[in-house]
Amino acid sequence: MEQDTTPPERRGPLDGITVLDCSTILAGPLTCQILGDYGAEVIKVEHPSRPDGMRGHGRAVDGHGLWWKEVGRNKRTIGLYLGDDDGAQILRDLIATADVLVENFRPGTLERWGLGWEALSAVNPGLIVLRVTGFGQDGPYATRPAFGTLVEAMSGFAFMTGQPDGPPTLPAFGLADSIAGITGASAVSMALYHRDARGGAGQVIDLSLLEPIMTAVGPAPTVYDKTGEVQQRQGNTSSNNAPRNLYRTADDHWVAISTSADVIAERVLTLVGHPEVIDEPWFASGAGRAAHTDLLDGWVSEWIGTRSREDVQSAFAEVGAAVAPVYSAQDLVADPQVTAREMLTRVPDDDLGDLLQHNVLYRMSETPGGIRFTGRPHAADTDEVLRERLDLDPERIEDLRDRGILA
């Protein structure tokens, strides 16, 4: 690979940090993608013959997975079999040169290979290990196999999502994994701050997929504990405010409205021709309006249903009320706000010319980070990484490759 000539301060706040990504599928790899976006050197460690399943997730063009090109970006890749003593020793040697290890094996797997926390921290006391599992490292479910779909079901999300007379509904994308991935990047950053700014030691971070999405779902357990109430499916309405829903326009588009602020609710009902309702005592609170959802939704839906999406958005903007179109991916890439802020950015790719990808998550004025390269082929950098970091000679590398320990 070409040497990165970007000035260190522009590479991101994690420039100089080395991350070993031994995780698969989505939560762990997304954590490492984010760390790499903000300057960390990420080395992706994959099985020599069974690479990360993310390479085959989603759509592919000319045999190249588009999702992998994003979640694998800013990562050099090596093929290494950890179940062999020599392979495990190579990881220990890499650990001595690294700051962070991210893994999502079942609890006990690393220990079985002689790569548990005690062994690794003996090699590198400052090491931070992020362990990502479905349910955590302990408890009765610790060794259960788990995917995001299962914890989306168990978290309360599916139970609360969908129409009142319909079944529980799962998301059509990796919601739990994505929330956990972003959470993981935050946790690693905190651990690095503790180590480097506070003079602390390395540590283990135990991250389950279940807990972050439980937090995102909200205080339903607290409500149940104090009141005995179980929140039911409400479709697109809310128990906290109204009008809040999706509404179809005359030109067959959909728009979303939320009136969490009382003054916005007043503006919306005045706009749709029912200012008299503002004086009702129940209108003064979100919960009061939610108790009259059918009435308010009827008026708003009738007004929107006779106008085009453009007219609806213009009218709402004129009175200072909040409305947003329901976008497909096609709409999103053409949106002027998305374009102006470069929320999506084109990245050169050796296989596909260039790719439109999500940009870095947030904008930092002094250490912005960025996308240096897209997802690399399996084991593309094995020789280079092992020569560079461990000074392995070509003969040793070839011997290990012949034995199936390297790819």
C-alpha cells in the first residue's frame, strides 16, 4: 500500500493507536471502522480460509461486497489461524505492538487458545480488549449463540414496533449491531482516555448486543416496574405527543410530523384549519394531545392529503413547523442537506472505480479523520504487516502459509 502522507493532526484523534480487529459480522467490525475513520491503524485478522462473513453480506458488484467495502475501510487485512499454537503466538506478538483488541468469539474461546485476558495483559499491560457478545461474558445466556435479530426481539424493540393489530416487527437492517458498534467505539475511546490521560492500566470492556438497544428502546422497564403498564404497539403514533405520524400527500408521497414542543402543535393545527382546538385544556400537554390522536390525525391527514409534498413542506416551513419527507436511498443521495454537508462521500476504490459511502460520523474541527481506503481483499496485507511489525522473514511466512496458519 502507498504510504499515508496525510499530516498526523488531519488523520484523526486516534492517529498512533493500533487496533487488532478479530471480530466478525457487524458490531465489532463497525467499532473498528469508526476507530479507523478517526485515525487508528486497524489490522483486520481473519481466518485463512473462512474470512469475516461481512464480506458476503448485502449486495455485490462484480463479486465485490458493497457493505464490506465500507465496514472494512481503513483496515489492513491479514489471514491468521488462532487455533494453532504458532498462530496464537503471532497474535500475542502483534498484541505487544498494539493498543486495542476487538473480538466477538464465544466466551471461553480465546482462553482455550491461550489468549485470555491474563495471558494478553502479561504481554501488554496497557492493552484494551473489547469483547462483544450477544448477552455478555457471564450470566445464564453467556454461551448462547446470538445475532442482532435475536436481541432486537428480546430488547423490547420488536414488541413495541408495528401496528396495534399486527405482529411484532423486526428492523430490515442491523439495528442492534449498529448501536452496539457505535457504543463500542465510545467505550474504547473512554478506556484509551483512562489509560493515556489518567495514567491508568489497560482493561477489558464487556459489551453485549442486548444492553445498548435496551437503552435505545427507552424506559419501558421502569414504567412497568412503577406502574405495571406494558407499552403496546402503536404503529407510527406516540403516547408522548400528537399529532405524530406519517401522512400521505396528494402526489402519493409520505411525510413525517412530530409535535413534541407544544408551540409546534399549535402551529400545525392552526395551519390545517383548526385553531379552535388549541384552547382545549387537554391540548396543553403532549400526553393530553396523544389521548386525542384520532381527532388530530384526522384533521392533519385530511389537509395533507389534498396537497403535494412540495406544497406541504413549503407551508410547514412558512409557519415554522417541523415536517420531513420519507426518503428512499434514491431520495437521500439527492438531498441538498446531505450533499452540502457531504454526509455521503465518494471514495476511490481499486475494484469498482469509486464508491458512494457514509462519511465519518461526526465533524471534528482539529482532528477530522477520514476515509483513507476502502475494504481490502482477504489477507491482502499479511506479508507486509508481519514483516513490518514482527520482522518475520519471507521463509518463515511461507512456512506458516504452507501449514495453513497464514493466508
